[in-house]
Amino acid sequence: MREDETEPPDHRSLLRSLARRALAERTFVRPSDAPAPLGEDAQLLEMDLHRAGRQELGISDEATPSHRAALRRVLNCWCAARPHIGYVQGINCIAAALLVMCEHSEDEAAVLLQLLVERLPADWYLDQLKGGRVECGALLLLARARHPQLFSAGGLPSAGRASPLHLALSVAGAAWLLSLWVSVLPLDCLALALGLGLGLGSGLGSG
């Protein structure tokens, strides 16, 4: 590397620095203090522990029990911090990715999860995911405006029926948006995307 070149930013370290600063400046519910949820929330959470992309995140078989135990505590923390929302599908994947980025610091992963949700529309996870569905609709409109030929090739909606491409993008878009792109981006790219979502644009863009 030449002397005038700078090291590329370490997006994961920047996220962790943000988490530590937030923990020092504000009061958050922490995983070690969070009670386990009850009823349907508890059932859904336990089922989703096994659906959080362990292999995609590079979690070995030996590390799986401790990883899932940490993930359970972070998700318990989410439920305690957002009782009006409760557990929702998709949160498990986001929390699991944050745990890996934070080298399994549960406090850091939990606070980043809470900060991310604070940046989303208030109804993102409410009223049957109303906010997320609105954003998915906006994504479809943008795709159709940018690439109308693709929608024409797939067959435009007619007689109130959606085209095959519209249906495919609806399903994929919902998965992408509700999991904040965890399901499709490599971890380093995801760290950059989440950092930008948390307002770290200037820090992530500099060396």
C-alpha cells in the first residue's frame, strides 16, 4: 500500500464503537436483565432460534449452543424493550448477524438492534407489518419505474391480478426489507448498510 493510501474503514468496528457510545450515554434494557417472554412470543422465539442462518454466519457446530443461548438472550431483551411490539419474525436474523459482527457481545448486539428499530417508521412491525408492507410497495414502484421492460416481459397486471414478476418481487422484497437485507448481503456489506442506516455515513466513507 502506498503512503498516500488509507486503510479501508472497518465497518464492524465502527458499529461496535457506536454501540459502546450509546451504552455509555443512554439507558437500555440489557440482555442480562431481560426476562423471558411469555405465551406466543416465547414459542415463536424458540422456533426461530433454529432459523437464523447459523451456517451462513459461519457458526460452527461446536459454537452453536453458545451462539443460540446468546441469541435467545438478545431476543428476550428485544421483547422486554419493545413490549408493545413483541417478538416478530425477521428479528432473529438481524440479531444473529449483529451478534457475529459484535463478536458475541450481547450488550452491543442488543443496543444496535434497538437503535436500528428506532430509525425505522413507527409502524414498521405493527398492524401486521404495515410499515414494512408500505416500503415493499414503494420498492415495487421504484423497480417498475426504473425497469418497465422487465415488468412488460413478465406480463403486466390485468383484471386485478398481479404479474409473475410483481408477485416474485413482493415476496423477495418483503424478506429483504423485514430482515434489513441480512438474508442477501455478505456480513461486511451488511455492516456498511446497517451503519449507513444508523447515520454513520461520514465515518464509513472516510479512511
